[in-house]
Amino acid sequence: MSGASSSLRAAFSHCVEQVRSYDYHHYLCLLELPLNMRKAAFALRAFNVETARAMDVASDPRIGLMRLIWWQEAIDKIYANKLIQHPTAQALASVISENKISKAWMKRSVEARINDAKREETDIPESIEELEKYAEDTMSTLLYMTLQAGGIRSTAADHAASHVGKASGLLLLLKSLPYHASRNRHFSYIPAKVAMKHRLLVKEGGHSEIHLDSREGLCDAVFEMASVANSHLLKARELASTVPVEARKVLLPAFPAQVILDTLSRVQFDVFDSRLARGILGIPPLWYQLKLKWSSWRGKY
């Protein structure tokens, strides 16, 4: 029994380290949660790190896709009470056995990643609505599951979580545009309608690609998408008075989303500006932590 306990402790420690290493701005948010919610939150966020990074750490896109399909199958095994020799999966299994976390939400999250991975480099999303759905299925769903693990049943909290997740997802995609450009993804996270409007869409060889001939056009496109994210943050905050107090710390990812938005605004929405890569999301680490603590203490998100 002590061996099993030791193995589980190691699994949860692995989850915390994964989040701290690859999602530090959200790691700091999770530290603000009550102790009884942290285990589940870290396991769920580590699961998100695993699926979000699957394509990036693979030398071949097919291997990345295989990793995601492995996670899809792992979820079925976890809910069937089958043992999986993987620390994040072990932590998830423990959390799922202790909390009634929806399998449908878990599956939806990884299926969204799989569908995104299957997209060709030249398969550009048609509209911002498509990216909003992707953000909903990944980031919002993560917040739903965290609320569920904390035993928080609130329509208002779920509604706010939907908006926070969409804002967070859209802004993280914008921040990652230079990274995807470096991997020859042709800015596939700028929707065709937005790219066309700002003269970034070029038709070549029977398909469309997004080119960066106009930095002004790119900044305008980023501004348009960031404005949609901002509207989601505003809607989430309009609901604050109806959101249970215990749910507000779960919604703290609204804070890093706001930091990205503010930093983008300071650099005139130029995603290639080096200031975006400084500190934590473009601001000094100590300042980020102090502002996050202040928001958390005041019960704001």
C-alpha cells in the first residue's frame, strides 16, 4: 500500500513539475487555489500540457498524432479502471476516481487537439468562430473540469468559464504565431476571413497561404482577433457578481489572458515584438506575481 501511495505522490509531483516547466503563468494561478482543489487542478492542467505539446515535441507530425490518439485511448482505459504506466495518466485516474469528472469533456479536449493536428499546413480556419470553438473545447473545457473536481455546480461559473477559456485560447494562439511561423505553419491560426480582410491571404498553386508582406496588415489582423478575446473577458467579468466565491480562483486564468492583451496593446499588436517574450507574458515576473496575488486576494478574475 505504501508503494502505491509513493507512486501516486510521484505522479502528482510530476504533474506539478510539468505545469511549472511548460505553463508557468497558469502554474502560478493554480497555487492560488485552495489545497483541496490543487491536486485535481494540477493533474488536469498537466493533461492539457501533454496534449498541447504533443505535436511540438514530435520530430514527425505522425508521431505527434499517435501521441494524441494514445491519450484518447488512455481516457477510455482510465474510465474502465485499467492501470496505465504513465505519471500524468496515473494522477488523472486518481482524480477521476475521487471526483465526478465528465468523460465527455475529457474526450472533447483531446479530440479537439487531434482534429487540429490533422489539419494540413495550408488548411486555414475559415473564421474566428472556428478558433473560438477550438478554445472552448480545450481551454474552457479544462476550466469546466476543474470546477467539477472542486464540487462547484454553478451555471454562472460555467458561463464565465466558457468566456475565460475562449479569451485565453485565442490570446495564447496569437502569442504563439511567431513560433508557428518558425515551424512553417504559414500562420494557420489566422482565419481566412480575417487574413483576406487585411490582405494577408495569397492564393498559390490552387490553395491559400497567409503571407507577411504587410506587417501593418498582420497587426490589424491580430488586433481584430484580440478584440474578440477582450469581449469574452468583459463578458466573463460581467458575470462576476453571480459567480460563487469559491469558483473565482478557478477563473484566475483570466488574469494571464489580460496580461497578454495588455502587452499586445503596448506593442501595437505586433506579435514579433521582442517585448512579448520578456519576463512572464511580457511583464517582469515579480510584477506578474504581485498583480496575480492582488487579484486573487480581492476575489477578482
